Amino acid sequence: NKKWVFQSHAKTTKGILLELWKFFAVRIGTFFIDLIIMIIFVDILHFDSLICKIVDNVIVVILNYIASKIIVFKKEK
């Protein structure tokens, strides 16, 4: 994905490690967003857990893509 979807051209060890760090940081961030959404809608508001998880996964996938595009694999000027 890094190469074909985001056209990343990081070749140095420093560049690759920086992308890796940002990638994990973004994924940890969206994990907590996922967790908060599920707690609010399932535990507090008592919505159906399966429907909430499906909607939640769609939201998290979109957020992961946007964050990867903007933060992790942003084009250098």
C-alpha cells in the first residue's frame, strides 16, 4: 500500500522508520477512536453492537486512509 496507494518513495532507514512510527501512531489513535465509538453507542446508548461495529469499521477505515494520506505518507515539498 505504501508504494502503490500512497506513492511513498522513502528509501533511507531514517525515512522508513519515520513512516513506520507515524503509521503505528495513527493506528493507535484510530484504535482509541474505535474504542470510544463502541463504548458510547453500545455500552452507554445500548445500540445494536453488530450494526455499530460495521458503521464503526467504515469510519475507522476512512480515518486511517485520510490520516495515512495527510500524516504518514505526505508528499515532501
